[in-house]
Amino acid sequence: MVPLLNAPSFSGIKLGPSQTVTVQVAVVSNNVPWRAEFEYTRDSCSDSLVNGLRMLPEQLRARATRTPVRVETHFIETEAVTSRP
């Protein structure tokens, strides 16, 4: 796993509906094809307050027990990419 080189924070890049972004990742400079897998979470603006209130008990419990909050994550994988020399 490598971090995004152009992410503004450790949390990554936040995108709104229909937004796109070009990301920069570190790769080994060889001509072997590779794939990138990105992890993301979804949070719609219309229900973010409802989700926040629903998650409040779990967030408080996580803070009290010093354990991470469970977040539903999704993955997307790129097609095979070959690095340019």
C-alpha cells in the first residue's frame, strides 16, 4: 500500500457528486504492468447529519475504548497500467 502523493491530508481526497480527480501514486520505474486499488467511503450530503447522529454512539464508544470506528468501505481497481520510462 502506498499513500496518494497529492492528497491534501492523511484522510485522502474528498470528492463531491460528479467530481473527478487525478491522483499521483509512487511506482517502481519498470515496465511490468501493475494495477492500483483505491479504497473509498460514501457519505451523501443529504443524509450526512442523519449518518452522523446514527454513528454517534459508536463514535463515543470508540473514543472511550480507544478503538477505531467501523466505516463501510468500498474498493475500485484500475485496469493494468505500464509505467512510462
